[in-house]
Amino acid sequence: MVRIEEHKHLTENKPIEAARLPALVVLPVLQHLGKPLDILLVKPGDKVKRGQCLATAEKGVFSPIHASISGTIKQIVDQPHPVVGFCRSLIIEGDGQDEPVAGMVPRRPQETDEITPDALRRVIFESGIVGLGGATFPTHIKLTPSKSIDTLIVNGAECEPYLTADDRLMVEKAEEITKGIVLVARVLKPKDVFIAVEDNKPAAVAAMRRFAECFGWEVVVLKTAYPQGGEKQVIKSCLGREVPSGRLPFDIGVVVQNVATIYAIYEAVYFRKPLYERVMTVTGACLAHPKNLLVRIGTRVKDILDQCGPLLKEPRKIVMGGPMMGIAQFSQETPVIKGTSGILVLDEIEERQEEESFCVRCGECVENCPIGINPGMISMAITKDRLDLAEAYGIMDCIECGLCAYVCPGRRNIVQAIKTAKAKIRKKHSKEADIKGASFEK
Amino acid sequence: MNNKFIVSSSPHIQKSESVAKIMGTVNAALLPAGIIGVYIFGMSSLWLILVSIAVAVATEALIQKGRHQKITISDGSAFMTGLLLAYNLPPRCPLWVAAIGSFFAIAIAKQAFGGLGRNIFNPALAGRAFLLAAWPQHLTAFSRPFAYDSVTSATPLHLLKEGKARDLADMGLGYWDLFVGNRGGSLGEVCILALVLGGLYLLWRGIIRWQIPVSFIATVGVMTWVFGSKEGFFRGDGLFHVLSGGLVLGAIYMATDYVTSPITKKGQIIFGVGCGALTTVIRLWGGYPEGVCYSILIMNSMVPLIDRFVKKRRYGVAQNA
């Protein structure tokens, strides 16, 4: 792990602002880790209200989506998607009324106090909550572990440079997040609760501590180092325990939840509010007014950038997410989705592009790799089309944090090579599994 | 705003370090030792440095042009090879010898293996080893410091090897002379002070790590202290061995060559200890007075093996799994 240039000063002291109500939103049917939603509850021409459920699925890993503004379903077509290129999306033309759906009213205090774990999971599922740190794994599934959980870690590390959304959320909504943690703890019944925050966020640490102390939770102040907020790293830093290779945190009795996810759970339970908006950081040296914005899901990039301009420089790259793991966008029409924690507008100085040179074996990637693999060697094995070697070197354990490529003096595109190779390896294995399955059926 | 954006894989930011910058920094750190070398041994050394660098850079450019590859002389690595080769030659070594050595270093030891990053042996040292085999008389004729003439004199290590002196006092020298460079030796190896300062700068900049230089030098120091005297164990002059010959130059600037040294810190310590042990063996019991060059080259050949077996501990993988 290594301390890298943060660029957080651009927005870290800017209070969360509500973004302008968009006149049009684009809601992809894929905003979670899993299969796209296939049951559409509306059709073009239908009137919808804010918070109304629009699409769901029957079974498997999924999370429903909800209207983020009131208006009319204009079209259901393929649109640019921040992660997968293009995706079937519902386009809502707003009526400017922002009318909420019936029933989106606060729960009575007694109701929230007495809610059962199963009912809570139901609420979280119906509210369409997914991991808002970026992984977008459906939260109700994560809160249904098959083993007993002894530790809950609330992840407020926010180690990605530039991003300050979680930081602001903790500073401004510490009490609400605390209420959310109580709810999650009621589902998981952990022995210990840790709240992990990097030491570059003293205000957030102080805010969270004020409430955590009443419950006997520990606020762990982590050294600022990338990728401290990665699930595996945050577990190691808080507990000194490691998640075995190829396993998940719950295998060692741990669940990690991002603070923004917890906040969404709080809102869903206390206000019956589904996940149709989120806080994100809109930043970069190109923007005159970088901000932390509360944005409706489905708002297009261009509508958000309009509120942070004017542009000081011609942007070279637009990234959704952080600069280390985010995804470069090809269009300004792309909407933000549940997992979008930030929008970066990078200029030519921030966004360095240079030709790839040879690996000079400086060892920086090996030294800094948070999971201890040899990214340089893996990337060379991939170049030689030796995926078997790449696998032996531990490619499947790679968390794609991007540190190896960040420190590489040869500017080698290690992460790109690894991502592509991982997809190929997964495909190969699933094919092998199919063949095995087929021969078994005989 | 135009509507065309760069779309590429994460990460989208990059540390400003580059291969060219690293090479440039190492070259800069090496410079003081060369300037002092020229001051000690005269202008002929300057010509040696210039010819060596010019031939190295020209060879790299011509080979890459001939093979229709991108010409990468601006990365500073060929410059460094030329500079280091000159530092490893006697100050009055004929220029044509230096030129051939430089050509060999780049053409055979580097480009024949595929260029920067693919060579097994440190090019400058391979060049020197070749010259020592081909023209030993030119590689072992050392001049006296501050004499600026062509009278040759033996280096402290030669005197010791040939039994002409038993210790520093016999040579009329003190540790301070060895430390600042007031002795016979290769062009760039004599001023330990300048080499160490440059090395500290590289350490501070994070370009080299301490593992190889420290383990290399410490191994030589300890082993020569233990075995260095004919009068019994623990009576050798370890400090003399550390300060003489090309040990400091080799340990800081050549054994640390990224391409030809192990990738992990643990591996680097093994590599450094190996270099140190071989150097001591050659100096004390071998046929040559100095063994830094050969010991690094031999250890270069062990690097793939070291890297294969010495790995960083992986997250979530049991040690002996």
C-alpha cells in the first residue's frame, strides 16, 4: 500500500448540495452485480412517480430499480452505460413536479424499533439497495450470510483520490449513519462493530466517534494509503485477519459495508425511501466548481457537469468512479447509476498518457501490490499468452486496485492486461465446467 | 466541450516517475564521482568517459535503426552503460579499447538479448569482463593519482594480492586516502565519498533500495575481517576491503541495476550476500586482486532462480500452501 496524491482538497470542505432536478433520466436495467433485470413493470407512455418500482427480476442475484423523478416513460432502449458500454434503459421524461409515489412516508418510531431482521432484509431488497462503494453487490444478499458473523466493519476509508462523498456523508450525517449501523447490526448480530476511516478525514473521525462511543463501537483510524478501503485491506487493517484466497469475508465471519450503503439503508427503513439518489463527488481540474452533489440516479453526465462548470480547460477524459478503479466514459449521455461514487473530469496533466515501454524489473509493482502477487510478471505472462502461468502467479486474486500500473515507470498497462486475461480465464473455466457437466449427464 | 474523450483502462492517474527520469537521476548521481575521477587522473579520463558514452549511445541507435525498432536512446540507459563502463576502466586505458568495450556492452550484452529489460547480465560489467579477457594488459595498467603521466602503479588490491604490501601502512596510505580517492584504481571507483553521497541521494529519491548495497558491502566487510588475515581469524582489515577496488561503485550502482537483480527485497538480500561472498572469495583466494565485476555477473545469472523461489507473501494464502 502506498500514499498517493489525493486531490481531495478540491471538494473535501464543500457541503453536500442537492443537484438540480433533471428533466430526463436514463435508468439502465443493470445497476447491480448480477444479471440484468428482465421484468419491466412499466411500458412507454406510462406515468410514473418518484420512488416507484420500475423493473425487477424473478430469481438470482439482482436488485430492483426505481424511478428517480416523476414523469412519463418515454422509451425503453439501449443507452450508454457507465460500466458495460450499452444497456437496455428506461428513459423518463420529467414533469417537473417531482411527485413521490404513494406510501413513501416515514415509519413510526415504534415500527422502526420493532422491525425484525427478516423484515429489514425485505425492506432493503425492495428499496433496491446495493453496495454503494462501487461493487454494487445486492445488499440484502450480503446481509444473509450462511455463517454466523462476529464482526461488522463499516467502511468509510474512501481511499480513492479525488473522492470525498463518503467523507462529507460521515461529517454531515453521522447520526443517520449510526442509526443505519444499528439496523444492520440487528440483522447480523455481530460481536464487534468497527468503523474504519483514513486519517486524512479528521472531521469524519470526530463525527463518527461522537455516536460510536455510545454503542461501544470502535472507530479505527487507518493510515492514509491506497487501497486501504479495499474490502480485503480494510479487514486486515482492522482485525489483522486475512480473507483466504478465493473466499469471501463472511467465510471468516466478517461483513464489510460502505457508509453510503448504510445511509441508504437508514433512509429506506426510516423513510420508506428506495435508492433513487446518492451522494457523489464531481471534480477534476477542468471544473470551475467541483462539488459533492446529491444526484438522482439516471441523471446524465452532461446535466451534472453543467452544474459544476464552467469548464476551465478542455477535458481529455471523463471517469465514473475514482481515478484508480473508475471507468472512462465515451459519452456525456451516460447516466450515473447506483454505484457511481464520483465523476472526474481530467485534463491532460492529470490524465497522463504515454507509450508503454518494457518492464525494467524495478519491482515497484511487486513491492506495492496489496495482495502480494507479481503484477509485472503476470502482465508479461499474458503478453506471451501464457494464461496458465498468469493463473499460477495468482492473477485471480488480483483486486484490480490499479496500484501496479500507477507506480510503473514503464507505464505498462498492467491492469488492462489483467482484466482482459481474467475474463478469458473465467470463460475458459466455465466452458470446462460445461463440458464436465455435459459428460456427467450421459 | 468537444465530444471526444480518451477511453482507456484504469488507473487514470500515474506517478510521475518514468524510466527516462530514473536513468537520468542515476546518471546525475554518478556524475560527481566522474568529475573527481577526472580531477584525480587528468583529462585523458574525460576523453575515456566521452568516447565510452558516445559509442554506447551510437551503437544502441544504429542497432535499433537497423532492426526498424523505435530508437530509445533518450531513455538514458545506453548513456548509463557507457558511463559505467568508463568508470570501470583504468584512467589511461586506450580509447579504442573503451570503444570496443562499449560496443560489446550494448550490442552483445544488451541488444542481442532484446534490449532494455531483457538482458541477463549488466551490460557495462559484461563489457568490462570481455575487455579484461581480450586485452588484460590495458585493463590492469593503472596510473598514479595526481601524477597525470603514463607511469603505471599498482592499486592497493594489487599490492595486497602480489604480497608487495601487507597493510595500508606498507602502501603509505591511510583510510582517508581510500575514502576520498587518493589511490590508484579505475576511473570512477576511487572517490568513495562521491559515490556514497550519490547513493544516498538515490536512496532518498526511492530509486534504489538499501538491500543490495548494504548486504553486499557488509558481507565483504565481515568476511574479509574474519578470513582476511593469514595470521588467523578475525584479524583481517574489513574496512580496507570495503574502501578499495570497485566494491562501492559496484554495490551501489551496478548490483542495483533493476533489470539484472532480483525483484523482491528478500531476493535482493540473498543477491547482495551472494555478490559479497563471491567478491571475498575471489579477492582472498582467487587469481584476481578484484572480484566485484565477476561476482555481480555470476549473481546476475542466478536472478531468475532467486525470483522463482523467493516471493512476497501473498494475501490470504497460507505460507506453506
